[in-house]
Amino acid sequence: MLELLKNAKKAAGELANLSTKEKDKILGLWGKALWTNREEIIQANKKDLEYGEEIGLNPGLMDRLRLDEERIQGMIQGLNVVRALKDPIGSVDKMIETEDGLRIGKMNVPIGVIGIIYEARPNVTVDCAALTFKSGNALILRGGKEAIHSNKKLVDILQKTLTQEDLNKNFVQFIDDPTRESSKKLMEAVGYVDLLIPRGSASLIHACIDQAKVPVLQTGEGNCHVYIDASADLEMAWDIVENAKTQRIGVCNAVESILVHKNLAKEFLQGFQKIQEKHGIKVHGDQGTCEVLSAERAKEEDWGKEYLAMECSIKIVESLDEAITHINQYSTGHSEVIVTESYKNSQEFLKRVDSACVYVNASSRFTDGGQFGMGAEMGISTQKFHARGPVGLEELTSYKYIIYGNGQVRK
């Protein structure tokens, strides 16, 4: 591990010197290499899928784990989008001139060495490599045992491409020890790791926050809400809820909790019953919900739960104010939706809901770096400083002040 950390530190210094042209060339070659080696990737992924079945991974995690040609094409598309984005490194803004004649500006620079601890998401390997490489950061990947074969194959392909271009393969490194000890060492790598990003379950994220000695960017955990306002278009509401809940259940931007205004509750729930029966959704509801739907009476812990399954909580509320208060109490700060025809209510919702992404009349499933035009993301930040929402190129930079003078000394 120490050797790996030293290699990353050295690689970060070299990578910071690469030109945009050189970086973009590699991103293009990575895409070609992934497609050329797609059968090897799929075969490696089959081993992980077999292991996932063996240990009983839930359907949501199995979906996250699976790679096929379509998903490999998605990774390549992400590489191409990142390649086309403006390189943030070296840009200077806020150049001012002081009374002493000094010209002072802020220059965007790489953070340095970025570590990521993640679980059954092999596409994260390529997404993170693309973003860190373009933003001039060396990357240390520590994936979970569920995706070990897929991740090793993907990193091997990326590193071979770097070697073929006479570049340092340690720009991207992978820790092939999936034990907690390797995570612990990465969390404690003070002086080597400049930023650690956990991406996965709530337990993984909180373990990093609680135990890490290096800076941590909090990401991921998503108890996302949809609020059906009194003025909502019901057809729109049913479409949004079905998409947000059922399109992919194992992702952090899937809706987990539905709030519905009392004036529309009966009609909305009767329509939702068709969605429930179609997808086999288990519902935890308040008394009013249980009177209409086949549902279990919700307990206190159900309101704040990230289910990652065909499961959700539903509550009938008296007002917009009650909905917002409920969301701000139980949300993880990820993504929240209001379905409404009232401009006034939409604006109040946008202003008062305290989450990274707040939607009016659209599914929470759009909270994604690719959907936001970033090509990919390192994760969805649910904290409020440095980065919030999808973490893309800009969020993987720091800055330093550059000062031009012509012999000035301070008096």
C-alpha cells in the first residue's frame, strides 16, 4: 500500500504537467480500448455476477453490477463527453491589480491524489478515471469484492493504454485487496491522499466520515422525495413517480418517499395502485394511505429510509409547508421533486427545500453527471461546502493565487 501511495504522489506531479491535447488523446484511446476489449470485460463481469448470485445480492445491487455492450457504450459515451469538455486546469479568473501594481489572480489547479472507495458499480471505475485524468488528478480506486474481476479488467485496459503511449500507468491505480484493512489504510493515508470520496451504501459513507483522517467528500445516500401538490396534474404525477421509483431501484436518485396533498390523496393513491400492482411495490404508509392501498403502517424509521428496492413510504400531508418540513427533517439532502401547476408553490419549494438538487415537474432520476452535461460524475455530493450535487471536472479542482510583480517590496 505504501508503494502504491508513493506511486500516486509521483504520478500526480507528472499528470499536472500534461497538456489538454495529451489528456484528450488518452480519453479517446481509452474509449477505443474498452470497445475492442468488450468481450473480455463482459466475461470478467460474468464472474462477478455469478458471485453476486452466490452471496444473494439484492436485485438493485445486481443491476448496478451488470455490464453489457450497451453499458460499455455508455461508459465510452461518458469518456467522449468528458473529452469534449473544457479543461479547467490552468484557467485564471478574478485577476486584479492592487495599488502597489501587483496583478493577482486565482488559477485552477488539480487537487492532487484522489482516492475512491466504492461497491458494486464497475462503471464507476471508468467514470472516475475519466474525470480525475482530465482534471489532472492521480486516482486510487478501491472497489468492492462484488466487482473485483470487472474492475481489475477495466483498470488493466486503462493502464495498458497509458503504457503504450509512454505515460505513467500509475495515473490510475487499483487496490485489489477488498478487505476492510485496505480501506482503513486509504482512509489514514495522510500526506498521500488529498481527497477521499466514498460511493456506495450508507454504512460505507458513514464509515469513511467517522474513521478517515484524510479529507472526505460526502456523497451518495439518497432518501429522495416526490411531493404531489394540491394543484398537480395527476397524469404527470403518476408518470414521474413511476419513473423515479421503478426505472432503476438500486440507485441513489430513485425516489424512496412520496408525499401527497390531502385534496388529491384519494385520487392519486387510486391511480398509484395500478403502478404498485404492476411493479410489486411494497408500501409503508400512514393511516390514510393504508385505507386506500395495500400497505404496512409506517414506523418512524420508515420515513428516513433509503430502500433501494421496490419499496417506498407514502404520507398524506395537510399543506405545502408540512411537505417541506417533512422533507427537510427526513431527507438525506440528495434530490427532491414537487409536481405542481402552481408557480408560487414551485418557487417556495425551490427556495425552502434544503437538498443538492430540487426539481419542479421532473423525475429525480435526472440527478446524474451525464444527464447534467458533465459526462460522468465522481458521485453526488450531499454536503454544502466545496461541492454539492454531481461532482464533475470543476469540483475536482482547487486553486492557488498567482501574483505578478516587477520588483515590489512591502513597506
